[in-house]
Amino acid sequence: MRVIHSMYRACNTSSPLATYTTGNDSIKITTKGHHFFFCGVPGHCQAGQKVDINVLRLPETAPASAPSRSTLSPPPVPSVSVPVSSPSNALTLKASKGNFAKLGLAITVLQFLYQVSH
């Protein structure tokens, strides 16, 4: 689900901006700024399956005759903000799974952004 910041912070699924349900959805981000997404399955957002994508600037449009792929430098790595659980004296299995879910979601988002830029 794509949501606004207040809904993201509260894991509120009541009125998302967009809902993606196929598991194979593509999302094109066309504006700079924060873009908030989380899993709409009950309990998943609270367990950490959410991501705040912050687009710092949009890539410039390609010239009419773009250089060949071999002459291009690698694209810059986009900025992705993944929330981290607060530290505690005892690391629970639940917290560990949440962190792995966040890492997996962040990697998926980075892969998506890389594919979109190519």
C-alpha cells in the first residue's frame, strides 16, 4: 500500500493512496520527496514491513542520441530510508525477523529502482 506519512507512522490501512495486490507490481516514482509504502496484511506493517523512499532528485532526461551503455558510468545509488528498531538489552526473535523483513524490502526497492533507471 502507498500511504501518507501519518498513515505510515501509525500503520493505518484505512484509506491508502494506492493498493498493490499481485505481488508482481511495478511502481514508477516520478516526483522527488518521501514516498511511503507498507504491507497491508494485518500485523506485517507493525512487524516492520514498511519503507520510506526518499527521492533526493530526479535523473535528467536522456539526450536524443544517448551514449552507448559501455561509455556510461554506473548510476548513483538512490537514498532509501529504512526504519530501525530501537535498541534493547534483549534481542527477541520477533525483532530479528522484523529487521530481516526490512532488509529484504529495502533490497527489493533498490532492485526495482535500479531496473527503472535502466
